[in-house]
Amino acid sequence: GAGVSQSPSNKVTEKGKDVELRCDPISGHTALYWYRQSLGQGLEFLIYFQGNSAPDKSGLPSDRFSAERTGGSVSTLTIQRTQQEDSAVYLCASSLVGESSYNEQFFGPGTRLTVL
Amino acid sequence: GENVEQHPSTLSVQEGDSAVIKCTYSDSASNYFPWYKQELGKGPQLIIDIRSNVGEKKDQRIAVTLNKTAKHFSLHITETQPEDSAVYFCAASGYGNNRLAFGKGNQVVVIP
């Protein structure tokens, strides 16, 4: 079946512009995560959505970052007034949260953001 | 919060040899430890995971060991092949906590 998809695959923008990154999770997955991966670094947690619960936004680095998930499916990560340090690969993952709390996170291919 | 240490370095091995990657974690409440493989231009993919009620788990050429007392866990790849070349990430989380803390990754290069 279809995996997690993200768009665009690459985004080049100018400093100060706003950008929107999209994630389509696996159908039926109730949990959705955004991570940021800077060059040579691990995955930095940004935000977590689970069903209709309030999202865990504790990883967002500044108030320029926001995310929403409409209808419990598609999610959009928005970065306002982009800075050069925002350049990174933004990864989205989804998981099926069932009775077990150990649920595999399936990752999309990521969006590579370059801020000039 | 949880802090996972995984030294970012490149591990080069000859094809057919074994590769071992080690990670340490800080939160003694963590009890789920997955390993992800990331190939160039792709998202990470889960290759194996272990829960704290077991000390070792094996899946074909891949195995993971867990030492809860020392708070470290390791990935073992035997009979390495060129397709094993990738970046490997370890992660940790606690029960009921879907937020994974990732290490910084190890670049494994298998030399034919």
C-alpha cells in the first residue's frame, strides 16, 4: 500500500519568506509526527498529533513554526519568516496507535528546505 | 527528557565482516529501543527493535542487544553486504510515550 508521502521534495526559498510543507500519512494511522534533520545530525522532534487530542508542540524551536492536521489526516508544517538556520530536511512519520504503545513510526522521504 | 548518545562517525568494514554500533540512553524509564536505517535521499526505515523485557533479539543478519543496568544497546550486523551501507539511527522511548529520542546516527560503509 501507499506509504507516507511528503511534498514538495525540495524547496528553495529566500530568507524572510513563509513556506508550507505537506505530509500525507498512511491511511488509518492516527498518530503523525514532524521531525527536522539538519546536516549530519539526528532527528529532532518538532510536533506530534494523536487523534483528536491537543498536539504535543514541545519540540517546535520558535513561534515561527506551526503545524496543523486537518480531518485527522493531512498535515501542514508552516515556517514563517524563514531563516538560514531553518535549512534542513523535514521528515514526517505516522503510526497506528493501538493497544500496544510500541508502534512503528513509518517515515516519508522528507522535504529538503534550503533558505538562501 | 531522554537523551540518546550515538557518536556520529563513519564505520568502514570489509564485505563479509561484522559491524557493531553502540548507543547509550539516560532515562531509566525508557523501555523501547528501535533502530532505523536511512539510505541516501530516503526517510528512515525501521529494521529492528527491542523492548526492555528481553536482552537480545535477532532477525537474520541483524541483532540487537540491550543492557538496562548499563543503559546501553547495540546493533550487530553480520556478514555485511554493500547494500548495508547507510546511516543507522538508534532511538529510545518510554511506555505510553510515542515520542522517540534519536541518536545522531552512524554512517556504515561496506567496502566490496
